[in-house]
Amino acid sequence: MQTILKGRKKEVVIDTNGPVVIIGECINPTRRKKLVTTLQEGNFQYVLELADIQIKAGADVLDVNVGFPGVDDVKLLAETVKVIQDRFDIPLCLDSPNPKAIEAALKVAVGKCLINSVNGEEKSMIALLHIAKEYCAAIIGLAMDDDGITHDPQQRLAVAEKILARAMKAGIREEDVIIDPLAMAISADPGACMITLDTIKLIHQKLGLNITLGSSNISFGLPDREVLNSAFMSLAILNGLTCPIANPEKITAAVRATELILGRDDYAVRFVEHFQGSGN
């Protein structure tokens, strides 16, 4: 299964047969006070710096989130998308809980974007699926619905199946639905990671769709987060993860190493290129 995203000219293929595509997570005001401050001032220089750093570190797609209290995200998300795409030719993942902001950004975006995200709640599917169809965007479907987040991998699979069915009914192609099985903090629930890994395996086996997740979620509140995130990333890729949302500076090495170990990187080409490019 291939999900194709596009920038101005660049095309990125997310393929269930690999290689792993990294969606850079860093353009997000959460825990980045400088980003909030600069965006409030209408200064996009820091956004462009974050984009440049992530691309050089291995990001294939950039997640763009400009949400913070008091922001006019309808206006700001569209402006940010235009600024990024004027400078960089890279596909974008539009990240907002506001359907109006998503639509405004899609109106000015070039290429084919990814929407982050729709979930199995009725209001979410009604609000976003027709927008994705109208602008030929791919979507991320979160494995949660009106009943919240279940701890049962089979039930998470059922939510993914519901989102897929509704998306296809709305005219969205099967390959343009990427599922997020939800990664939760292991500090709060010792079984959280195994639930996610089992869900990834089920979605991979039963639906054959591309799979994403926020890779750093599992380590929240714990020391040495990069060690935990890297270990989890490797296991998730083994089970079917294809396009994690992550900080490429911290996760690309683990991704390249995992693909090499799994026999997905002939003659270690991608592994060597990564370390030659990073100067390590």
C-alpha cells in the first residue's frame, strides 16, 4: 500500500514495504516558547529554522502545528504553510483540531498534504472527511471514537476499520488513509506500549494500511526519553509502523539502524548516507 504526498515538485511515497518515512514534529508550539513568541510577532524566521534543521536531519514530511491560546489559527496556519512552501519543497502534514484552519491551509498549499487528524467520533468524521476529499488530501485516522480510547487492540482496530469505511464512502482512496494506533505514556500504564504494538500488528495484518504515531508519547515523564523512544521505535517498525511523527534529530539514527537490521537497506546505503551526512 502506497500513500503519495507531494510538495511543489518533490514526491514522498509512504509504503507499507518501506523505507520508513519520517514526519518531523518540531513545528509545534508545545514546549517551544520561542515559537509562540515569534509567531505572535508575525515573525516566521524561527519556523524556517526548524524546517531547515529537520529536513537536514532526515525529515521527509513536516508536521505544521501553530496552535496556542488566543491564536487565530485559521489565518496563521495558512500563512505558515505558505512561508514554508515558498522556501522548501517538501510535503506538509497539517496539524490542527480546527477544521476551518485545515481548510484554509489546504486552500493555499501546493502539492498533496496530509491532514492530522480525524478520529472515529462522528463530529470529527463529518467535519473533516469532505474537506480531505475536496482538496485531495490524505488523512491520519486516530484509533479513538465517541467512547474514548480503549485499551483493547481489537477495539482500536475496529475504530480504524470504521474510519477507513467512512473515508472510502466519502470518496477518499483507501491508500490515502493512514492510521494512528495511539501511543500512550508507559509511566501511566505499564501495558501501554504493548497495546500499541499489538494494535500496529493488527492494522498491518488486517487492513494493510500505512501507520503513524507520535513516537515520543510513550516516554512522557521518564528520564532518558531518547533511549525509550528509540527502543519503542524499532519494535514499532518491526510490527508495521511506516511513518512516525518524531524529532528527526533524535530518531533518524534508530530508524536507519532498524531498517538495516531488518534487511530493508541493501548494502547499508541509507544507514551510511545518514551518518556521512550528519558528520558522525
